[in-house]
Amino acid sequence: MIANRQQISTSEVRELALNCAVAGIKAADPRTVIPERISVKGDELAVAGERYDLSDYERVLVVGGGNAAATVADALEGVLGDRIADGVVVTDNSTATERVSVLPGDHPVPTQRGVQSTRELLATANEATADDLVVVVITGGGSALMPAPAAGISLEDLQQTTESLLASGATIHEINALRKHLSDIKGGQLAATLEPAEVVGVVLSDVVGNDLDVIASGPITPDSSTFEDALAVANRYDISLPETVRERLQSGISGEIAETPSEGDSAFRRVHSYVVADGNTALNSAAAVAREHGYDPLVLSSRIRGEASEAAKTMAAIAEECIATGSPVEPPAVLLSGGETTVTINGDGTGGPNQEFVLSAALELQVPGVTVLSVDTDGIDGGSNAAGGIAESNSLLPTTAANDALDNNDAGGFLEDWDGVITTGPTNTNVNDLRVLIVEDE
């Protein structure tokens, strides 16, 4: 899984950190998760403990999108087989399937081929009837991979807005509030297109707190945000919106354009969503590996968020406390966390939130004996080609060059010189970030 493992696995402790990361990512692989959470016995489909009588439906369709959508579709074919009549998923990580069409999209900025693929998805969804059961695949990355620009919004408008949002430091909740109001599929609108079919959402969550209306911008979930909320995000982060985007938001606020479907809308009457994997799936598996190697694992939280460099300082302080006082856990220990940090881009370097986390933590740590790893489980750290980074507390001194790298958002460029960049390529899953701090026993 780790393409440059031989280069970066320079110690037994690094090897353990990498093993923890790999175990976490593999545990969230749809080919592992789907057979565990979804099964068919006779005519009975069981999804996370809920049951559906397949004989009640004329057809089973599969639609959806995200980084892991093709792998989920493949796993669903393994469970449902020829019961699947048709389907379309949009992804940037293609996998061979027999019954579900896998169409291309791009991430993190939407592209024309993603627009075309999403229109085909919507056309398939529009054919669903009250006699159909539609399995909707929703995974991280779906917001960018399933673009369907609303009337009056061009792809260029959407690309410019997306790039500005990603660079602003806004949270994923804020980013997706705006995205949902520029789309024909997000914010519950796919559910409206599928109505009156029976809808089963199969969700791999990459969002802190598993907020269904935020994961992939909530295509089958009631939207809790409004046009007014969307404009407030742009204003809060001083984002220069294309004129067409600003006009649409203003028209929505004035009531000229209908709001996205919200709680109580008939579109959700037959919609049922199930989170089959999330950040805890990865964290629990990583903890098991640490335990097997004689380390005491402690999952601090699956909901770490905020600026990456600041979150790193907090976790570094906890590692120092372990060494100094044995609290909250006695070394040798492995501190684990998940969630999603952000980066406000002020420079033009390379890297992403996970690489910034690693560099910031390594610079902050005032004690030796701590190894820091942080990866995005989808294999893509921000807009970089890396999954994340790894470093030791005593290997990176708080030099001018290292601090300049952080200031210029060039953590990736700096870590590359220290064999500290982790490269995986697409991992077939996406359950947010996974961070591992190994605290050694002196």
C-alpha cells in the first residue's frame, strides 16, 4: 500500500507507525466493510441490522459517488449479484464492475467529465419508480466528484468558487453549505430525483461527527443549511465569488429560487441511510496493531479539527505529558486521533493538512522519543500527490528553514528531504485523517 515504504521505513518505530496506518486504511476498505455490514439471505437484504424484502421490489439500482464509490459498487455486486439491474457511480478511482457503470470524475476540484458523469447518474436516478430499491453509495470526495452545476452556474464558476473555499481555511461544513446551493444533486436533491423509490444509503463517512448532510454534501439527506448560510460563509472568509454565484445566492435569499429540500420534505419519506465505516473503523484497527506490539494505545478523539499546525501542538503536548507524568497513558504508548484539520493557504508550497500536522508537531515537541505520522485515508493529502507524512521529534530542529516551510505551506517539500513524505496512491476508501504518535519508553 505504501509505495515508498522502503525509503521511509528507517527504524522499527517508523515501521510500527506505518503498520498502524496501513491497518487503519485496510479496515475501512469497502471490500472488508461491505460483506461485514451488508448481506443477502434468500430474499432478505440486511443492511447494518435493518432488513428489506427484495421480493417487494421490481428492480435494485445502485447510484452514487466518491473516492471509494467504485470499490463499494464492486463489493455490493459481490453481495447482491445479478439482483442489481443497473447503476452508475462517479469516482476518480476506477474498479472493474459487471453491472454498475463506473464513470470518471475529479477531486478536489470538479471537472467537465465529472459534470457529464453526474448528469448520467441523475438520468439513471430519474428513471427510478416506487417499485424500485435504490442503493445510494456515498463516500468522501463525493462533493467534488459529483458536480451538477445549478442553472446559471458554469463549471468555471464552480471551479473558481471551490478553489477559493479550499484555500480559505473554512471547515467542511461551511464549504459544503455553499456547494449545496450551487448544485442540482447536493443538499437532498438526489433524494428528490429518486422519489418515490425506496432508498438505502450506504455511507463511508469522512466527516467529523458523521453528519449525513455534510458527507459528499448530503445528496439524500435533508439540508440544514440555507442560501443565507452559504452567502455568510463567503463573507466570513472574504471569498471573491463569481458574479453569477453571488446573484444565485441573493436570489435564493429573496425567495426567487427554492431552497434545497429540508427536514419534513416528502423526498425523504422512503430514505434510510447507514454509516458502514467511519474514522473509528480505522482508529480501532490501528489501536489493535499497537497493542499487538506491546504498546498501550489511546484513542484521543475521532473528531480533531481546526488549523492543522495548531492541532499538532495540542497532540504534541499530550505526548510530552505522557513522558513527563505517565498521563493520560504510560509509555510505551501510541496516541491515535482522527478527524479533519484544515489549512489556510498563504504560500505556494507543496503539501496538505497531514504533512503540515507532522512538521508542526515535530517542531513543537520538546522531548526525544516521539514519532509522528499523519495520513489522509484516501491517499490524497489536500491537493498534493502524497497521503501524508512521518517524522521524529528529535530529527527536525526548529530551524528557520522548517518554520519558513510552514509559513509557505511547503511542509511536503521540507519533509521530502527528511524521508518524511508518505505516498500510497488511491486507497479505495476515505474515512478522513488518521494520526499516530508513538511515545517510546526511555
